[in-house]
Amino acid sequence: MKSNNLTAWDRVNLARDSSRPTALDYINNIFDFFIELHGDRCFKDDKSIVCGLASINGKNFTVVAEQKGRNTKENIERNFGMPNPEAYRKSLRFMKQAEKFKRPIITFIDTKGAYPGIGAEERGQGEAIAKNLMEMSSLKTPIIAIVIGEGSSGGALAIGVGDKILMLENSIYSVLSPEGYASILWKDSSKAKEAAEVMKLTADDLYSFGIIDEVLKEPKGGANANVKEMSNTIKQKILEYADELSKLDIDELLNKRYEKYRKM
Amino acid sequence: MVIDKIKKRENSDEDENIQRGDIPIGKWVKCDKCKEIIYKETLHQNYSVCPNCGNHFRLSSRRRVKQIIDEGTFCEFELKLPDSNPLKLDEYTKKLEVLREKTGIDEAVKCGTGKINGEDVVICVMDSNFFMGSMGKVVGEKITYSVEKAIELKLPLIIFCVSGGARMQEGMISLMQMAKTSAAISKLNDAGLLYISVLTDPTYGGVTASFAMLGDIILAEPNSMIGFAGPRVIKQTIGQDLPEGFQTAEFLQEQGFVDKVVHRSEMKDTLYQLLLLHK
């Protein structure tokens, strides 16, 4: 699985690079059709997570995707890809619908973490994440989660409990940012680079831990060098795994999902 | 003379590390909130609540079990779980050893079965003295095992939460404990069993964002600090001071995330009444 000689810190930087494709870049390339649907029917439409319905060759999917902006204006609109509780509640609303209509769920993970703000706490950030974890563990439809950039903390996991967890080669997935890790453990956030090396946050590391199911190879020069090629790789994997998972009966699917996390 | 001893202790370097726990200074402790010097025995007889200002001192899991579970009925699950050290950090192994030596407990949660006024329950009690109650693989495993045991024994589950969140030293493995424990709670729901979560000071991060917030009934001790992101992180992010009373148990009840704030002296009875209502 080891691809090349990039350090963990190199990958942190690649995962965060502003030129890296965002969820919508992939969604537009992967699916023949995509319609975005808005709102949590409770508080608002949080644009840091995009939800909608999509299809490939007549096969339908529910899509839940953390969306970073590609420039400052977009980033402000998207809250830099940091969801508030309503984003998770919107996600859950669409995931429950996917269960009702027996559509597989595809999630794209790309966030620095759940937003740490006053409003987020007032509206129950912890409760929103917890509920997603619990509900996703038993949703009666296949779930495929794909880490495309930065997957950080509970904010990533909140849309990441699935039957298959895939990571792009240069994406990262961690319990918190390397800066946060260095700051908490070594009281020095400037040691982020060293932290990245010990945290085991690369796709290869997490594959070797058995936390993820597959590392998706990126095109030469990284995902941003060829979005179409990267999208195609993801598309093939979505089709492959959706097909594999849809052959399982629901009890088997849920048992396997439970066991997957049970042994971690 | 005793006071002198306390003063001496206050000036020592160690003081920085002592938070709101039982401060082991001979027979006396100082209330962190009203600064009253309290005779330890008086404090313990008063549920470790300051008789002067009502401040709830942090409780060890041992003392908590004693307060909640009928005497002689607590039966701890005997799980011999190996330490998890996925990042292979030497300092982590050492710290675990030091903490075990210092606290006399093996991990940040104590789990078992017991009776509350005669009613059988499965109970998990987290302990802030051990790694600030943080959740790594062993804590996640013990909680999950307890949930599964509750299902097997068809018993109600009570979890006393106190935690700084996921245990960073275990990296992604600790994050995954959130998914594991939440999945187990989902099974408990399928089995139609009662789960009461009790939030105590402090409950944060990955524990808040998993089993702590998934109780059918969520109780909290007065003035406990409860949240997802810590106050320091929020302050840094928004660059302004936080409102008075933000993230307290009372605040969470007001916002609709805690069912009831319950004084420690009434906790056992409240739990008992709730158990009876689910028989």
C-alpha cells in the first residue's frame, strides 16, 4: 500500500491545500445527475454540509458531503467546512430518507472539525454528533464514507460511520488536528509537524490499523492535478462497493457494521 | 497549624495541578468556590458537597459507587484488558503506570452491576482522577461491554460521565470508541432498555459527542461544565469572552439538552424513582 516517500506532514499540507478538489468538484464529476436539497427542517440550511440525491447509470444514491470553500467568499459561506449542529441534523434527515427509499448513502469527509462556537454549543453540537453516530450504526441501508481531504475529530466521524471507509491517498484522518495534538500533549502548537508524524493520520497508517477499508490512489501530482481521473477512481469504487453491499441482506449488513466498530 | 499546612501546600508548585478534586491535605479541604476550609469528614458526610456554598466536589468512582449503589451489592466486571498504545508512545505507558500507582484504579471507568434501593442496574462510573476521564480503547471497551451486558441481563443502564473527551494519546483508535459505544447504545434501544446518563463536572468532547448525550434520560449535577468544545477553544475561535453561566448544567437544561439538574443528595432517590417508572 505504501505509495511514495511523502512524510505525514507533507500529506497534512496536501490534504489542506486550497487547490485540492472539494466535495462538489467530485460530486459533479462522479454522478450523472445530482440535485442538492437543503435544510434540517428545524433551524436552517448549514452550507458546510451539502446533501442531495444523485445517480450513476440509473442507480440512485443519497449524498452527504462536507464542503470547504475554494476562495474566501465561498469559505465564509461554507463556514470553512466546519459544521454547526444543524448541518449534522440535515445530514441525518437525508440519511433517514435514504433508509426509507433504500438508497445507498455516500458521504464525503473534508473538515477541520465541528465548529467550536457559542451557537454550536447552544444548539447541542455534542448531541447532534452523538445522534448521528448512533443512528448511522443501525441505518438499514449501505453507507460508504470517503475521506477526500482533511478528516478531523468528531466533526468528521459524525458523517463517517459506515460499512466501507475509504481514504484518498493524500487525505488525513485524525482525532484532532496536529496543531491541537501538539498543543495539548506538548503544550506547543508549533510542533505540529512532529505531531503529524506520531499521530498515524495518513491513509496508509489507518489502513494498517484496519480502521479504513481501502486507500484510493491519487493521480500523478495529486488529486488536484487531475480531478477527472480522481473522480473516476472514486466512482468505480462507489459502484463496486455499493454493488457488494447491496447483495447482503440487511441483518448481515448491520451485523458486519456493528462488528467492524466493535473490534476497534 | 492545619491552616499553615494548607497555605504551604497552596504555594507549592503542585498546586497548579490540583483542580476541583478532593484535595488530600490531612483532614481538611478547601472549597474551590467559596474558599471555605472544611473538615473532610463533614464534607464526605455531605455527599462531598460544600456545606457552605453547595459546590459539588469532584468524586472518585469509588466514592460515587458508594453514594449510589446499595452497600455490598456492587459487583465489578472483571475484564482483563491489555493497555492500548497504538501510537507507541513511551511517555503514555509511563503515565498510565504513574496514574495507577497514584489513584489505585486501573482505568478511567469502573463498571459493574449493583442495586439501587434494591433495583438491579448495570452501572458505569467514570473517574476524573485518571487521565481526566478520557476515553481510549479500554474505556470504550468497558462501556461497550457494559451496554452489551445490560442487554444480556435485561437491566437498565446508568452511566455517570466525567471526561475531557477522547484520549489523544491513542490517536484515531480513541475517536473510533465514539462510534463503538454509540453503536452499542443503539442496540440497547432496540432491546427496549432504559439508559440514564448522568453528566458530572466536566463532561466534554468525544464523550459528550457519543454515549453521554444518548441517554433516554439525561441528568446532570448542579454547575457541572458540559459541552463539546472546551471554553478555551471557543474563546480562541471567536475571540471574545463567553457569556456568564455558559456550558453549565443549568445552561444545558435551559437549552433543552439536559432533562433535569439533580443535586447530589437527591441523585440516588431520583434514579430509583426513574427506575420504578420503567418497571
